[in-house]
Amino acid sequence: MAGHRRRPGIGSSLAFTLGSAVLWGLAHLRAGRRRTGVLLMVSSLTVITAAATAFLTAESSLLALAVRPGWLQAFGAVALLLGTVTVAVVIRSHRLLRPQGLGRAGRRLSAFAVGLLCVLVMLPAVYAARLAHVSQHVMTTLFAAGPTPVPADPWQGRERLNVLLVGADAATGRYGVRTDSVTVASVDTRTGDTVLLGLPRNLEHVPMPAGPARDRFPHGFAGEPPHTPGILNEIWQYAEDHPETVPGTPDGERGPTLLKRTVGDVLGLDVPYYAMVDMRGFAKMIDAMGGVRLTVPAPIVYGRRNEGVVRPGTRVLSGEEALWYGRSRTHTSDYVRMSRQKCLLNAVAKQADPVTVIGGFEEIADAALDTVSTDIPRPLLPHLVDLADKVKGTRIRSLQFVPPAIDPVAPDYPLIRRKVAAALPPGATAASGPAARPATPAPASPPSPTASTASESGPAPTSGTTPASTPTPTPTPTPTPQETVVLDETCP
């Protein structure tokens, strides 16, 4: 009978107990408990097979579930349940095969070994439950629940999803939020093809969207002279300080609301969502990832008093080095910095694989909670995960609106819209908008096609050559063959 089967020695007993922690039922079969052993073994193999299949063939689906708070809670509970069941199997396995007649030292040794095994079994389960809890906290804190469930078509018929990406620099001694990095990521919802459209922070005379903001600044944003220069990076904080420019919008939402509308009109795009990252928080996230690998073509001096240098070469940059790689303007310009920021975003997006993220997950989560804000609704996250998986398989391209084609002091806003229309597939841009007209007063006659072409390839336009503003929006001009845009696809 099973109860009278000869028990193995202490070495074999511990070996079968250890094996039962990996494959339930081994010790039961050895002890002659065949029915229970087979049932436990089949259950264990089912769990192992299901987990392996999911990780090997359904990674994107798992990531989509990982951004659903309900599933995260369930995952944590299941992890703890599996750990508890495994501990119970281990203890029962040891009792079934523990040699009889052991002395006090032998019993203590075997009990210690089994206890240590139980701790080692529970640690991964507790860690997985902890990750699930932290993830759930991040999801519910950063992302709003959304007023309605996401429809079957989460993109609502959009061929491209446009998200405003803002890098803020709320440095010590600086009042409010200054959006020193303004980029729209335009992503094809079918293929993941992505174009980054970068606007310089010092863009002047920015046309304001229809409504109170345009009523206050009919000729383009002017800030609060003489205290501020009236450039693009002030609009966020101006809206927060002047509720009347975005009526009916609560504190903390006026800045992103007005900036989304403004940038969308400048580019001729619908921009429904934004994500803002404080630059110092970005450095913390990069450190949590273990750094980011970049090629630095030339030394980059950083710090307000030239505290250091980002050394040239292809290597892994720390968070502080990456911060100054994307932030420094010493001995260079805003426009070179914009190009570096694009390369930095590209590198982080490519290197933020699941293994890297999990390795520093809690640090990344803490940094995100402190430094990230967004209005992307929580129910949209699973669909964004699927879209991000497509983006990783494509080449991210960029278009920067910088001199000589675009003069930030007297920007040619119709040209900006034409360039966007040329860079994106037909139908991706809005049909009309206030940025189809420039914001500064000028002579009555509009520029000829020849002048438009010259403004793109030759010297930057001045305020004396800017076309006249008109009281009503006009359709976005169709780009001419001379205005074909070549997108930047390379980073050093």
C-alpha cells in the first residue's frame, strides 16, 4: 500500500521536495499517491504551458492587459494564490517523504531547507503582486477613467493619431511651467508609421485658436510685454494664469487645452491628447532604465556654469548626461537642441523594452508619478499599447520647423501647414484652421508660389514680407512640387 512504501533518504527527500516546487506532484507520485500526484502534475503543467505560450506568442496582448487596473488586481491575486498553493505542495511533499527516525539535527536541517524553499517560492509571487499593485496605482493616478467606454474603433475613424509631447523645464527660480520642447507625434493608426513634428520654443506671433484667446491676441500671441517676450513656450502658463482665455476649464487643464488647440491649428492637425514630462523627471526615468545608449558626435558642454561635458562616442548615458544632451544650448542653438531631443526620444522609445522596464519598474513608476501628466484616458491605453508595438517596427522620422525655412521671429505659418501636408499622407491634415493665415500684419498682396519656395530654401522671411492676415480661415494650401519635404530619418 502507498502508506507502507519505503521512504527515501534525506537527500532524495529534499530533492523530490525541491522538484515538487517546480512540478507539482513529483513527491506524491514517489510516495505512491498516484491519483493526487497525476492531478497536481497535470495542473502544474497546464499553468506552465499557458504562461509560456502567453509570453512567447501573446506579448502585446499581455501588455494590453497590463494597463488595465482590473486585470492588474486579478494578476496580483493569482500570483499570490499560485505561490501559496506551491508552498502548500512543498510542505505536504516534505511530510510525505521525510525520512523516519531522523535525529534532532536532521529534523532541524530538513525543516530549515524546506522553510528556505518556501520563502524562495513566495518571493517571486510577492514581487509580481507588488508590481501589479504599483502598476495599478500608476494607471489610476496618471490616467483619467474617461467619461465613456472607448468605442469599438478607438481612433474614431482617424487615420493618424496626433499626440502633443511636451518637455517642461520648471527650473529653480523660474515661475510656472515653460514648455521648452514642443513636438507632435503623428502616428498612422494602421501601420505605426510615425512622424515627429517639432516647433521651436521661441516661435513668435503664434496664431491663437478661435474664441477668447484669439479675441485677446488677434495678431498672434504677445505674452505680457515688457515682462515676457510672447513666445510659444509661454502659452501653457499664460492660460493657467488667465482663466478667461479658456473659460469653463479647471485649473491644471487650461494650459494643455490651449496649447493643444494652438499647436494643432499651427500644424493643421487635430491634436486630441497630450503628455508632458518634466526634464528632471525624465532623467530619473532614464537612470531607472539603466541609462540610454546614444551616439554623441561632439562634446556637449552642460550646466549653467559649464559644470561638465557630455563626452563624444557611442555609449550609455546616465540620466544627468541624457538630460543635458537634450537640454544644453551652450555654444549651440535651440534648433540643434531640438534635433538632439528628437534623437533622445527615439532612443528611449526603442530601448524601453519590457525586460528593461521591469528591471527598474518601481523607480520608473515613482519618477513617472512625480513628473508626468497627460489627458490620455485610461480605457485607451490597451489600444495605445498595440499601436506602440507597431511603432517599434518602423523608422521614426521627424520634421523640424527651424531656420532658414522658418524664421521664428516672423514665421510663415501657411508654409508650416504646407510642409505638414507634404510630410503626411493626403487627408491627414485638417481642412482649415486659423493658422492657415499668418498672425502678423503685412502688405495686402499674398506671396507668389515663387516667394513661398524661396522662403523654404533661401533666407528666412521677415515681418515686412509676411502675407496679410485675413478675418476668416482658409483651406490648407496643397503643397506644390517645389515644396516637397524630405524627412530626417537619421540620428548620429
